Amino acid sequence: MPFIAETTFHVRYVETDAQGVVNHAHYVSYLEEGRSDYLRQRGSSYANFERDGYFLAVTDLNVRYLKAIHYDNKITVRTWLTEARSRTLTFQYEIRHTETDELHATAITKHICLNRTGAVTRIPESWAQWMD
């Protein structure tokens, strides 16, 4: 069973259209928040990763929208690592309504590790402890 990070927050008004429905583009920021919190819960942080000279570039993004999310809904992003290779990571996500546990979206993102010059590089050993 993989480690699953749960990140909960309320949908902000700025993320919605005139009908109070979350714009599809904001789902990507929800995934990013889930991924960042996943790293924090695993004892690291993306900020430290960048300070050490590494970057994770998104190479693939797939979101399946199942049901609209509305302004002020409390949502939970569930994030887990599905594949860790020497230079790449793949995360999977579920976005759920916190009170009802209703599934609103699923997603997968793939990332490649880069160094400061933009060259593909190995993921640092310090991350190996939580990638298994």
C-alpha cells in the first residue's frame, strides 16, 4: 500500500467562474499543492529540492473531470507516488469533496529531474528514502 498524502482546503472565489464552478485550469494548481504537501509529509520539501539545484519538470499531465467543484467546497487532494525511477517520478491523484467523499477528479502527472543548467539528471539520493 503506497503512502497517501491528504491535503484539505476550501475552494477560493477567485478559482471559480460566474456560476461558482471551479475553472478547469485551477485543478492543475490543486495537483501541485497536493504534490508539494506530499513531499512535506515525506520529510522533504520542493523548496529544499530547488535550493539543492534540482527541478522537477512536468512531462505529462492527465486530468479526468468527473463532477464540478464549487466555490467554498472543502476538498481533499489525495496524492501518492506510483512510479519512481532514477530520473523520473509519476504521481497519481484523487480530488474529493471532504464532507461527502464524492470523487470530483482523478489525475496523473509525470516529472523528470533537471539540474540548474536544464540537463536531465538523477534524482538525489536523499529522496531515495521516501520513494520506495
